Amino acid sequence: MGNSVIKPNAKISPERESEALAIRNNLIIELLVSVLDEQLVIERHILRERLANLIELAKYDEELTETLHATINKL
């Protein structure tokens, strides 16, 4: 499985953590809505991979991207 987007060693920037958590929560909601719409079952590792892909596609600045990856790793 190609999970090269997932960054397991990402660090949380304390200054950006609340912003990252809000974005992560919104991404999870969007992803769950699409999964429910498609009537799919999603496993945790697939959820992480899809969230990581959404983060990379959004083109956030480097610090926020790393913080987002770190918050996803906490799921």
C-alpha cells in the first residue's frame, strides 16, 4: 500500500496545534461524509492515509503541514 504521504515522525508546533486540530477535525468530517455517502467501511490506516493526502493537496505552509501530520498520527 502506498502510504508515502504519511509522515510518522512529524512534530507538533505548539503555536499551530489548535489551528491544526480544527483543520484535522474538518477534514475528518468531510472524509466521513464521503465514506457514508459511498456506503463504505474505512479502516484506521486508510483514514490516516486519506487525511494525509488531503493535507498534501491543500498546500498548507510547511510548519502547519507537519503539525497536521503529527495530529493525524495521534488518531
